[in-house]
Amino acid sequence: MDLLSDILGLMKLSGTLYFRTSFTAPWGVEVPSFENIARFHYVHRGRCYARVAGEDDARLLEQGDLIIIPHGATHILSDPVDVDAPTVDQVVEQSGFTGQGALVVGEPGSGHESQLICGHFAFETEASHILVDALPRFIHIKEYGQVSPGWLDDTLKVIGAEAGGDQLGSDLIALKLSEIIFTQAVRHYLAHEGSSQKGLAGFADPNIRQALEAIHQEPAAPWTVETLAQKAGMSRTSFANRFSDLTTYTPLNYLTSWRMQIARKLLADSDLPIIEVATQAGYQSEASFGRTFKRHIGQPPASYRRSKMRVIAAS
């Protein structure tokens, strides 16, 4: 599995569509903050403005644009830029939206219409990785269909046609297709603005990426700084310094952090003995594994597993 797919897969990325909108100007809606959630809005037709909490200026989103709010920050969508913005829950209640068809706000035909596809991507609660943590408050990709592969442009058109539709399977089709968006947007960001951003730059650097790929391909291998430097084709000192500069982790700290995410997932999703989980995470000693796991996750492996079982039983 490639590096990005491996990371997002372990974080259990899952997409959810809110709705398809038909907003007629003037309108505004405030989307509240939420943990472990990345919001997205795709402008299917028309335009609108997006103001993300912590940013001074609003962004104009035109037809074909995509904005992702990776850390679920509060944001306001509107047309025009300055307008009273009730919360999304208030808008839904006032409109009488039932979840079927489009969320309609305003009098169609009386002003400029904005059609959006809105949704979010959820991550597992304890999942964490620098590649997601270091993403900015928002990612704005203009003419998203044009910078994406041709098939993804068609995908966006299908989502626009299917979301909230009344044909059998429409919601499921739109939902599954929407899960592609986040991965493609992050890939695009890493290849452009993110290629020089601390925390993300290591995933774009050809030498450091070779070491990262080696870790992800064989996380339980007895890696050392020397062997990872060999994978990167660099001297030990140059590699260690460059790895830390670009990822904000030392090579061995990154290795340990990734191993703990693997162990966390195995404890939650399998009934493997803890010593087997430890082995798959690169530890031959259950005691050493337990100490490291508690330091990173906050509780011993057995306690973590029991807490996950309680959550499953209660759901």
C-alpha cells in the first residue's frame, strides 16, 4: 500500500455527505467546530464566500472550487461576504429540510443561486499522524476537477447529480465517491504548497520519503538511524538532521509513533494476544511494549482494549 493510503487507512478515514444545497442570495450559514472531523464544500454551481475561524480574510469559492477544513474549525459560508449567518442546525430547522433532495434556502430565481455539495470526513478518535496534524486551517483548490485526474472530474459530476437524489442507491453512491475527495486533495496539497511546509515536507522529499516508505512497508523491522539513512541514500548525520527538519520528528520517534498507531488498531480491531500485537509492532518484550504504549496512548494495552470493547458493547 502506498504511503498516503496506509496513513489514512489506519486513521479510518470515512466520508459522510451532509446535503446538496440550493442557496439563493442573500444567505449565510455558520458551520460549528468539531473534533476529529474534516469538513468539505464543493461548489457545484454558482459561487460563495468562506471565512474560516482564525483567518482574517474570506475566500471566494467559484464554480468547480473545493475547500476542505482539515481540523473541523468553525467557518461561515455566505453570499454576499458579510451577512448574518445562523448555524447550520438553525438553517436546517427553518427550511424544513428532511434529508431528502436539496437543502433550499431563499426564493429560487430571486437572486444569485449557489449549489454546494457539503460533507465531512471523520477520523477515529485516538488516530493521529503528522501528515494530517500539520495540514493548514483550510485547503482551497480552485477548479478542483481540472487539477484532478479526468475520472475524478467525472466523479464530482456524479456526486452533484446523485447527492440527495431520489433514485435507488443515490445516497450510497454519492457517499462512497465522496471518500475519494480528501485523499486527492491532500495529495495535491503535498505536491504543491505542502512540499515546503514543516511537518509535511518530508513526504514530498524524495530521499526522506524512501525512508518513510521503508518504515511503512516493514514497521516491525529492527530499524536504526543507520539502516534508514541507507534507505534514503544519505549519510547518517545528514539524514537524521534532514528528517527532523522536514517532519518535526526524529527518525526513531516517527517509527515509534507509527508502531503505536498500528498497535492501537490491532488492540481495538482484533483479539490477538497482547504479545502478538507487540511483535507486530516491532517489540519482542511485552513489558517494553506496554510501557511505550502507555506513554504514547495514555493507558496500558489491556486497559485500552477493554475500553474499546465497552464502547462497542454500548453502541
